[in-house]
Amino acid sequence: MRNIKIIGACSDLGLHINGADLGPSKLIEHLKISNIIKVNKLNNIKKELEKNNKKKNLIAVNEFNSRLYTEVVNSLNNNYFPLTIGGDHSIAISSSLASIKKYTNLGIIWFDSHGDFNTFDTTISGNIHGIPLAAVTNYEKNYLTDFHNGNYYNPKNTVLLGARDIDELEKENLEDAGVTVFTTEDIRNKGMEYIYEKAFKIASSGTNGIHISYDLDVIDPNFAPGVSVPVDNGINEIEAFTFIDYIIKYKNLVKSMDLVEFNPLKDVDDKTLNLAKELLDKILNN
């Protein structure tokens, strides 16, 4: 990849489970790259863990994302490729919107076991990490993107890839918006090469490039248990690394990327840590 800046997005504010804020530091420790900055959640924030709160940590998430957005925009304006390491997936609201602010018209590939397409009207948990894809496509129009002055992602150039745990109302949202959804079953039945090629074609059609948001919970917990909300029947290691091959293949189209949801507190024998390190090394060395 070209001139990369690593941005550690150290936040677990998007859900009621602790630990995802520790992931970026653990992953950054081993990287042999000088262009690294970190955005930390403020120390005086008391995280809301009440499951019945349908807008959990809303003010804190927005404050964090506003600061992260500025960092990613600055990196882009200085001709860096921003690789944002989360942190829970709510951090991608700011990283992806910063990229489309720079490039004005992008597609997006959201590699995730969950839909992340709830709104504040449909969310069951109130966890904001279940809303970001709806926010960056402007399907959820309230509360989460006031810091952004620019375009949003067009659902026709939006691909949800590897999904297998989508709420019923969230599924209706995705269908209503017109987002393309490829499930883990699709990857198995039609072949990962076919599905990955299709995803890049949809995201790049008529756009200036692509933002990639890679959630480690897309990988089966047998291989990557260290995520906050694991879901069985995920992709295997070969499928996980092959997607990186496609990012490298289409690196002229890929303008920015996230790697999110590593939770060291949930890891077993450093399986997820080591896998995530290998994924990052492959990106950084190509």
C-alpha cells in the first residue's frame, strides 16, 4: 500500500461490553512504522452500561468521533492512506466519512458478521456500534454525524459482506435502503473469489474509490475469539486473508481502511491478536 498512517481509535464506547478500546494499542505495539497516532477516549467519561438505554454513550461517542474525524481528514489532506485501527465499529462513522469528505464519491465494503444497519428507532440494544453503516449512508439521519460536512455513501455502492447475524427490523432497513448483502453462506455457496470480485465491482461502480471497514468478528470465533460480540459460523482464516489479497489487488481503488473490534479481554491464547497482526502485516508489506 502507499504512504500509510496508522490511526489508533481507542474507544469501546459503542457498546456495553468493555475492552475494545485496548485493541489498538495491543496491535500497534508490534508495527514497525513511524506514522502512528492515537485518539483516546477522554478519561473523565463514565461509560454507560445500562442495557435499556437506547442511545448509550451518545454524547461520548460523538465527542470521540469528532476528534477522530479531524485526525483522519488531516491525514488524508497530507496525502496519507489512513489505516484506522479500532476500537469498536462506531469509530468507522468518523473514519469513513472523513474519507468521503476528501474523495467526494466513494463506495464502501463493510466486512462484518452483523448488519450495523439499525437506526435509533429499530435498535434493540441501544449499542451505537450496531448503527454506523446506517449513519454513513445517511439512512439514520440523526445524532451521529453533526461533525461531518460532506457527502454520504450511496447505498447502491454499499456492500455488507460476511453477514450472518442481522436483526429482523435491521434486515428491513437494509432492503429498504438498497444495500447489497452477501452472507457467509453466499461466500461458501458461490465461492469467495466470485463474491469478493462482485463486492469490489459494486463498490467501485461510478465512484472515485472505496473505503474498506473490516470487522474481525466476521471471522469465526474458533479462529478469532477476541471480539466483543462473536458469532458462530464465520469465515475461516483462508477466506479472511483472501479478502486482504483483494484489497491489495485493488489498492489503487482503496482510499482508506478500518480494522476494528479486536477485544484483548475476550481473546484466547492470543489467537485473535496474532491473526490481526498477520492481517496488518500483509497490508503494510504490499
